[in-house]
Amino acid sequence: MSIDGTTTRFRHVSYLWDDATAATMAGDEVALLIYRSNLLGADLRLTNYGGGNTSCKVIAKDPLTGAPTEVMWVKGSGGDLGTLKRSGLAALYVDRLHSLQHIYRGIAHEDEMVELFNHCIYDLNSKVPSIDTPLHGFLPFKHIDHLHPDAAIAIAAAKDGKKITQELFSGTIGWVPWQKPGFDLGLQLKQCLAENPGIRGIMLGSHGLFTWGDTAYESYTNTLEVIERCAEYLQENTGRHKLVFGGTKIASLEKEARLAQAVALAPVLRGYCSSFRKMIGHFTDDQRVLEFINSNDLDRLAPLGTSCPDHFLRTKISPLVLNLPATADLSDVAAIKACLSPLFGDYRMMYADYYNTCKHPNSPAMRDPNPVVILYPGVGMFTFAKDKQTARVAAEFYINAINVMKGAEAISEYMALPRQEAFNIEYWLLEEAKLQRMPKPKALTGSIALVTGSAGGIGKAIAKKFADEGAVVVINDNDVQRLAVATEEFTKLYGKDVFAADILDVTNVESIHKTCNTAVLAFGGIDILVNCAGLSISKPLEEHTEKDWDLLYDVLVKGQFLVTQAGVEIMRKQGKGGDVLNIVSKNALVSGPDNAAYGSAKAAQLHLSRLNAAELGKDRIRVNVVNPDAVISDSKIWAGAWAEGRAKAYSIKVEELPAFYAKRTLLNEIIVPEDIANACFVFVGGLLSKATGNVLNVDGGVTMAFVR
């Protein structure tokens, strides 16, 4: 392969460059930098989410002198190459960046240099420069890519990595041993280039790859070619000299059985992982994971941890490997907890020992000692983090680490970061400063909410409110079309990591358990259960049929009972308490005309809530009620015969109902779904954590509905 401007076929990386698209950016090197970055970030084989950085150098006019000056545009702190925009770049004067060499006091004073990058800013609207800024600044090339490809890191993390790199690329790729990113590493890259003029890239030991070109396209193709050659080499050698991961030790369960075990165990694991703060879970039984966790080498390799700093920061020092048989009977929760409790205790002690052994006098306090990655041989991998995206990305990073271990073991021997070096990354004061700058978590961050009937009306408003306040939510409905519309809306508003969607019939036990399983597989459990699914039938006593009666009681009463029963089972597995909110009605307390079945079913819902509150207090599960009235907006109930029936009962027209209901309240207010959602948040937002068995009326003030 050569950089000759022609499309090259690649088997291990994706060639995505489009000449026509690039032509529209001709002359705008920064636009081409962003285009190149987005292409590189679109292929997870090249770099991880949020990992890597790219740059370009251009000549621009100095706004103070008007003289031409060299400016470097480089991905700023944070962000992701795949979604990078101009606002995510930092722009710095190259000469000022170089001048920092004169005041650099050595590696012991590395961190103080980061603040000095701000004195080199060219564009005052720049993103904050990252720690990798000098790595790009001290290399003279116009376009530079720094990525973390699995194939390259496998070589970089191999015991013979330097020798393999030299032989594989015939001396055209330099080598810099492991060094924490920063100013000194930038100087080492500069030195490596000076000692090896004409090289096309530099391999960073245990870390990643630097490649470059005189144009955006040359840099892009050079990067792909180097990674392609690394991947080819790994493929040529995988299984050639020894079995992958030492061969298979155990067989995986069948897919359905794996998912069943994951559903049974995830809430228990989440409970242990949430001893410090609530965590959201992710599960994968990706074949790459299964190959690793079912292997003879699992017990040797897993404790070593990862090599690349990006991998390590997301996955912690090492995973927790469960010693449960894949076919273990997980129905006895007490027995499973008795087995798991010592494992988590040992892991926390290991982590505390790691911290105490490696800490420095100025190290931040020890963080959450629970594992991020949990491996269950024969079943799959669980990851737990502060939110779904972080948990999902942690899984992706650990799969990257598995790929690295597989490749390194195929060609040599895998070498993880030494524990002290790993600690220096994890508890780096600059990383701690990033954490301290992060926004305060929202009230429901880490919470998982299942809201029945949440494809519209009150249910959808509640799900949105909870999502806005940081929760992940499971939306559902028995109407396929309505759920599809809501799913599209939630996707646009929140993205895929904030919600899951499922068809749910609250009168069907199998459907209920399927939706609860969806919550567990998507997020790890359930913390908040809102029984909101409902319907209404308004008829005089003589016109009510047995079918009407059964339908109302099946949906409202039996449905509330069955959903609560299933949700409480999951909450008990987690052992962290929880909230059950029942959306009942003013009609549970007030006798109205033509309302025998609906009103009595609502009264049953209300008293069932009291009974559940009395029973579940020992589990720290709170049960509270919100009583709406006349919530007409976006309500499926009010779209048909119910509205006509209520209008007939009060001898008014359907369109007069909102004003009619408002006028009969003390506040003369129309009640909307968001009012009910706000009331629900009052119960679960943290300020009423010691309240259970309560009824909160949100009806504008109907005196007959006063509880006391």
C-alpha cells in the first residue's frame, strides 16, 4: 500500500474518505482536520469513544500584530473524535508552546505546565487544551493523528513490542517507552523523531500510536496503513504458535440461558456495586468476551488489568471474576449473596491495598472501591458506572483490552501497566481536577425507573421528568404504534443510553416479567416503579357490563398488584430499598355519578397502596400515591367514550370539560400531565426519603377529596 491519492482496500480498518466531500473543504485545513477526525472516530477499531486526539498546523494572522504566525488546532480536553466539531478544538500559538521548554522544570513538575498552555491560546473561544497538546506541538508535521487502535496497542503492550515494531516496519516506525502523557512525553517524541529522521510514525509503549502527513488525506491514509499492517501481523500469528488464551476451559451457555442468568444476577451485582453510590449496569455476551472469560488464561490475565491509559481509566485496576458455575441456580438469592459477599469484600480489600501501597502524600482520597467490570465465565460481562453511557463505554473499553491481550499473547507476552503507573494515572491530580469540575449529579442520577403506560399522557410526562432529572427510564405501552412514536421522541430528546422501550400488558404476568427483564438487561435493575397504566369506563350502573368491570379491575387493580410484585422482587435483590408510586385518582376518595366500576377500582388501588406500604417498609421500599383529577391533555383515556360519558353525566359538552373541572376546584386550575410528573418527583427526588403510605392530591383543590 502507498500514499498515492488512490482508494486503497483495507480489510481490518474502514476506509471512509470521500474525495467529493473533502473537495468542498479545500483550503480549509481546520475543516479537513474535523472531517478526518470524524472518519477516524467512526471506526472503533481505530480508537475508543472519547480517546485519541488529532491536530493540524496552519499559518494565520496574529490578531495583535497582523503578522503571519503558525497556529496548531488540536482536539481539546474531553470530547470524542467521532463527533468532534470546531468548538471541540483548542487553537494555540506554536512558537509560544515551544517557548515553554525554557521554563519546564522537569518531570517532577509536569502538572504545572498544563496551566501554562492557557498562555499559548490563539483562539479565545478555544476548548481547554488537553494534556496531549505538547505531544502534537513538538512534532513538526502539518497533520497528526494520535490513536489507540487495538492492533497497535497489542504490539505496544507485548513484552517484545519494541523489537516487533522495528522488524515489522523496517525501522519506519519509532518507539518511545511507556511514559505518562504530558510535557516530557512531548519532548521524548521530538527526540525520537530527531534520532530517526524520515519515520512515518511512533509507537508509544503500552499506550498507542502517533502518525502524520503533510495533508489531512496523507495523515489519514498513513494512519490506516500502519494500523492495517499491525492487524495483519496479529491475524497471521493468532493461533499459529499457541492456542488463543490457552484454549477453552468451559463452554458458554446457550444464548437464552445466558440472558436468563444475567437477568437473575444483575440486580444482586448492582446492589453490591452500589454500596458507594447508585450505579447503572450494562451486560454483554459479545463473542470476544466469551472467548476470553471461558479460557484457560482468564485467571492469569484478568488480574493484570489493562495497559492503555484510556482503557484503564474506564475499567479500573482489574475486573472481578465470579467463581459461580455458569449453570448455578440463582433462584435462592440469600445463598447467592452468601457466595458473592466474600468476593466483593476481597475485591474492596484488594483495591484499598492498591490505593494505600501506591498513594502519594498529595493523592486524592480513595474513590469507590467496587469493581467496574465483572466477568461471569460461561455467561458474559457486566459493567457498572454512574450512568448508562459510562457503563456501556466501559464494556467497550474492556473489549478493547481483551483484543489487546489476545494480540499481545499471540505474538509475545502481554504486559500490563505496572500498578504504580496505573495508580499515577487513576489518581492523577489533573484527572481529579476534571472530576471536580464536573457538574453536580442530578437528583435521580443512578436511578432506574419503570413507568407503566408511559407512551403518552401522564406516564410519558413522568418518564420525561425522571429522565430530565438524571434517571434512566423504561417506557412501555400495550399500543405498538403509540410506543413507536414515543420511542422516536425519546431517542431525539435523550439518545439511546437514557431509555429502553418495551410492549407491556399489565394484566399479563409473562408480559410484566419480560418488561422487567428488559429493565434489568438494559440497566441492571429497578429503583422506581410507577403504576400509571390505566383506562376509564363511565356508564350508569344499569349499563355497566361484567366485561367492563373485569377489564377495569384487571388493568387498574390486578395490574398494579402484579407489576408491584415483580418490581419488588428486583428491588429486594438489590437490597437498596426503592420507590413504588401509584397514580390513582381523586375518584378513589370522591363518589361521582356513573362511575361505580372505575371509582371502586381506584379505591382498591389506593388501599392496596396502603397495604403495600405497611408490608414493604422493612425492605426500605416506600409506597406512595399521587391522585390526579381531570388530566385531559395527551390522554388516551379522554380521547373516546370516557370523555363523552363524563360530559353526559354533568350535562355539558365534551369541549367544555377542561373548564368545567377547573371551575369546581379551589384554585380554578386546569391540571396537565407535567403537574402529576412534578408530584411524582417530589416523592423520589430525595427530600421525602422517609415518607411512605402518603396520598398527594394534584387536582386543583377538590374539597371532597381531602384525605384529612
